[in-house]
Amino acid sequence: NWGDLLREYLVKSNFLPLHADPCVHVSKKDLSWCVVSTHVDDIFVLFNPEGKNLRNLLFENISKKIDIENLGPVAWALKTLIQRDRQNGVLKISQEAFITDLLQKHAISAPAVLQQMPTHDPLFLPQVLEKDDEMVDEKLKKVYQSQIGALWWLATISRPDIYYGVHRCSKMINKPTKILGKCIHKILLYLCCTKNIGIVYQRKTNIPMLSGFVDASFASKDENLLSRIGYFYLFKGNLVSWVSENPSRVMTSSTESECRGLVHFSKENIWHRQFHNELALYPVSTPTTVFEDNSSSIQMSNNIGVPHKRSKHFGIEFSFFKQSVLLKEILPIFVSTDDQPADMLTKTILPQK
């Protein structure tokens, strides 16, 4: 009901919702434009100098019926700190305060030495001990669920570096054992040493407007032989979206795993291109560059002929990606594994990387 009411006032003020994202409304008049993004009762407003009048009119219309407060340029929202250096075109988001509260709630103190993200499987442990495989009681289960819920909030907003680990842990939450508690504890210790890490957005030129990195791991023994795919999506070289997940079926080769990752990326890409074209502030005119470290999958994506006998079972999914390449919505480019940042979304990696 609240959403319907807010939408009504936005539309009355000539702010029309995007089809790609109905929580984003846009108003344009001549050279003026103003974009409104809503999150429950928080409203985030972006406008050019000429669009300030559009913003003022919106606030005036809403304030006639609803009590509102203009807090100025956003600096703190959704438990996230937003820092700006307008002169140098730099913006950083981080969640140090949220991490501090989380650590205090669960009595996690700073370790004596710097803790890196764990580098051993299964689930970050050098070995699985039989005594650690015991089920925990209902009280401890709720504690683990609370911890993972908080870690998901971090992983999806400002900390992609823990996304892989949190996803692995969350798959154990319905039947948690002592192993899960140790894994969560290792992630919390890592966060304790890296509280101020966040995502930095920089004003950049001469780079693709839309781009991404795709990676996959093949048939992990620690995930019941399921592969894992991960990708980063970037706007003007800045990270805006990331995913790490398991396909629903077992892959039969590393190339098939990488191809499945490209399919998932191409679906995400269609949404981003639709969003930007509808927003019309940065219309998309060139293919989205996707960097992939598997040359076979790149060769297959550029081959529009009959499928190879070893790839016939890939099915219609990969044809979807190949069509995106053919329509010049995506341009796949090879990148070495050493330069593949999406590696951190598919496996635990060494601290140097």
C-alpha cells in the first residue's frame, strides 16, 4: 500500500517508472532530468543542475500529504557509509560500522595477526574432523542463521570478497554442524581485519561503458561435483553487480562450466542494457565486453555453425549466448587466469591474489 501511494505521487509529479526497474522513476524536461530511486521509505535523488527544479517540485508535491525530511547529499543509508571526493571523481561505499556492530554482537575480538580469507577446502578447513560433523542444537542454529543473514547483507552490498564463502556456508544452514560454526568464525575474523574495505567508484574515460568478467570452477569434490560460476558486471569500469552460484546440474567439462557462466552473464547483460537504454542518460551503442579465461568457450561462442559433437548436449542455453554475440550485445575477449578477478567468486584463492 505504501509503494502504491508513493508511486501515485511520483507519477503525479511526472516521474515515470522504468520497465526494467519499477523502483526507479525518471522525469525529463528539455535539458533537465531527475532520477528517483526508492527503497521502502528512503528516496534517493539524482539530478543535473537544470533538474533541481524537478526535484523541488517533487518534494513540494509529496510534502502536501506526507511528512518528509530532506537530508541533503546521501552519506549514510541502508547501513552503508558513502564517501565522496567530487573534485577527483571518486566515491566509496563501505560498511565498517555494520561490521563493528556484528562483531560486538557475537563477541569477536581482533586477532593478533592479520587474517586472510581462508584458502583451504572443504569450507575453509584443512580437514574435516568427524567430531566437528555433529549437528548443533536449535539455539545455536538460530545464531548461525543470524550471522549468515548479516554476512549476506555485507556480501551483496559492499563486500564481494566474502560472497563465495557466505554462499558456501548458507548451503549448510538447514542442517548446521560445528564445521559451519568454524567457517563462519573464520569469515568474521577476516572481516575484523578488513573493516574499512569497500567498493571504490571512479570517474573513468576511454573504457567500455558496459563490461564484465566471467569465471567457473569445474566439478568440485566439496560441492558434490557441482561446478560453480561467478561473474562481475561493471559500468564504466566500476563494479555494480556480482554473482556466485552453482548450476543445477553436473557439468561434464570445464568448457561446459565456463559456457554456463557466459549464459548467466548474458542474461544479466540484457537487463543492464535495457535499463541504461530506458534511462537514456548513457544509451548503449557498443557491445558489452566480457573477459573470459577459457579460449574454447570463446571460440564456440563465435561459431554459429553446427555444434561440435562434444557440445551438442549444451542445449538451447548456450545458443542464447551465441545469439547475444551475433547481435553484437556481447563481445567475448580472452583474459589470462592471473588477471581474472572473478576467480574469487568460484573458489578460495591465495592471499596474494
